[in-house]
Amino acid sequence: MSFSGKRVVVTGAGRGMGRSHAEAFAARGATVGVVDIDSALVDEAVGFIGQTGGAAHGVACDVADAAAITETIAGLEASMGGIDILVNNAGIDEMRTIEEVDEASFDRMFGVHVKGTFFATRAAVPGMKARGSGKIVVTASTAGMTGIAGDSHYSGAKAALLGLTKAWAKEFAPFGIHVNAVAPGATMTEMVMTKLPTREQSMARVQERLDAGAVPLGRYAEPSEITAVVLFLASEEASFITGQVISPNGGEMIVGI
Ligand SMILES: NC(=O)c1ccc[n+]([C@@H]2O[C@H](COP(=O)([O-])OP(=O)(O)OC[C@H]3O[C@@H](n4cnc5c(N)ncnc54)[C@H](O)[C@@H]3O)[C@@H](O)[C@H]2O)c1
């Protein structure tokens, strides 16, 4: 799959799945805008992509800050000459019961996922409309489709992204812009390894879930297995797909959606 000549922005591209997406697009010829809240991770990712022969522009930005992400997208549009593909990937998670979620943690969870995705997309869409084409990938989660006990603010924020995806698919279709969501199941990244207060507790939770047969394929995904779906949704091959939710989850969730 070639992305030669494409200009791609990936949020949360400093590590984990976003980093995997950014590297994969760059390796296939795209110029990649690397956005992350952590400037050291941005520098590291941009450096790595450059060393491996790719082209990357980095911006440190908190996607939950509407003014900052709007400015970041405008800056990348100017430096890259446009944005053909936007992958909204930045995210956070923390296992908390409802009593443990205060207003600040609720606002942060919805701010990063929902507000961040909304305003990054809002900033990228005018250029896509003007060119008459574009691909937007939203990062949902199985959590937003089945719900996770003790993680309701995350589950709710991810569910909201499904509504945005479907509404945008209809709203932008007349302009040649496709909008789809990837809804990963459990994937081996820092997010999973830091879900609970300690790494040991987080890894024990992973093992317990696997021992209980939670994932029919018997393991967590590697980031590259989620990247494969993102690349497809962003590709010309997905020319008749919009408003869909594709869930690479190892069989953890097999239901009609
Ligand atoms: N790991 C999983 O099991 C899993 C499953 C389903 C969905 N997801 C989703 O996939 C996406 C990527 O998660 P991951 O597992 O790679 O996590 P990760 O924690 O490894 O990476 C997330 C990246 O997003 C960045 N980020 C966080 N908040 C940000 C903000 N406000 N602004 C800009 N950047 C920010 C982080 O610095 C980090 O580089 C997230 O949206 C997550 O909710 C993860």
C-alpha cells in the first residue's frame, strides 16, 4: 500500500499505536505530522522517521486544548502543503469507579478524546473540502461498544466518538471525505501496562484476562495489527467505506454493531 505524496497527521504519535501508525505511513512514502503532548516523544519520533528515510514534521500539543490543536493543524497544513489524512489517536485511560471520577478527571477524559478529536477534525476539514477529498480515522475502542466496569468515563468518551464518526461520515460525504473508526481491543502499549496504579498490577490484570479466555485469539494485539486497519481505512482501497467501525479485537467482541 503506497501513501506516496500523501500528507498525514497522527495525534498521539509519540508512542504506542500512534507511533506505529506514523512510522508505517512514513515508510510507505507519506509526509507525516507527528502531534503529541510530550515534546520529548515528538522529537524522538520525528528523529526516528528521519533516520529511516521518512519525512516528518513534529508539533507538541495538547489535543484537549481547542485553540492549540486548531493552531497545530493550521501550522501543519501550511508546512506540509495540506492534510490528506487525519488519524485522531491521542488518548488516555485510567481505571476508576464512578466515585473516584471527579469533575477534573471527567473533563480531562472527555477533553482528550472527544474535544480533541472534534477540534482536530474541525480544523482539518476545510482544507479537505476545498480539495474534494480526505480520509479521517477516529480511534474508538471496544470499551465504547461493550462498556468496561470501573472505566465508565473512558467507555463513555469512546462511545461518543462512534456518534461523531457516523455523523461526520454523512456530513462530509458530499465533499469526498471518508470518516471511519478503528475500535481496537486490548493492545500491548504503555496504556495497558499503566492502567492500574502499578505495572505489576496492570500486567497481572492482563494475565488474569488471558487466563479467563477473554480474548479468543489468546493474546493482546501488537500496535502494528491496529496500524494495518488504519492504513486500510486511510487508503484508496477503502473507496466505498465510510461511517464504519472496524474492530481488530482478537474475537473478544463478536456482536452486531
Ligand atoms: N491499548 C489499548 O488496549 C487500547 C484499546 C482500545 C483503544 N485504545 C486507544 O488507542 C489510542 C492509542 O492508545 P495507546 O494504547 O497507543 O496509548 P499510549 O498511552 O501508548 O499512547 C498514547 C499517546 O497519546 C499521547 N497523548 C495523551 N494525551 C494527549 C493529549 N492530550 N494531546 C496529545 N497527545 C496526547 C501520549 O503522550 C502518548 O504518546 C488511544 O486513543 C486509546 O484510547 C487503546
